[in-house]
Amino acid sequence: MHFTDIANNLLAIAAKRNQIFGDEISDLGEDTWLVLLKLYACRDAVPLVRESSLVEVMRFPTNLDRILSVLARQDLVTGNISETGVDRSFKITGKAVSTIEMVLDVAAEPAGATAEYEASGKRA
């Protein structure tokens, strides 16, 4: 796979992610996506992910409480969200897994010449 294809896949994933997750989650920024990906990647080996592990993937870890609240309200994450002062544990929901897989499925589609032209602002 060429680097251009990878770049086009990443752009397609970002667009699909924003489309599927909507404004409330998209507006929280890239850290929200990274938290979801961490929960998704760990779901089989370690179903409950510790807060400290989520903080490691974030650029702005102080936003974790807000991100988790929104994800819980959207039924994408479960766990002891309201608890404070402990290393809380969280789990991704089935709804989140299927939604993330819809987003990641975009990367499985081959990026054609049209995607490359659209990414550069040119028309085929």
C-alpha cells in the first residue's frame, strides 16, 4: 500500500467518523476517537480498561471525564463514570463496537484515483 493510499484512507475514516458519530462526539476532538479506539482494541483481551490506560492515549487527559460522560450518554461506554478518586474501569458497548467497525470499514475499501483527486482538490 502506498503512503498516498494510507493518507486517503485516514481522510476517509475521519470523514466517516464525523458523519457517523455526529457533532456532539466529533466536537470533543481527536482524544474521543483515541479513547474509543483504545477501548475497542482492548475489548477481547481486557474487557475492562482502566482510566490510567485511557489517559495514556490522550493529548488532553483533563477532558476524559467530559468525554466519558458524553460517550456514556450515547450508550457507547459503560463503567463507574461518576466515581472519583480511583482508577476507574470502563467497557465499550456493543453499539460502540458496531459503530467503530462501520467507520473502520472505510479503510477496507480501496482508495481509487477519484479519492486522490478529491483529497487534492482536483476533479477527475
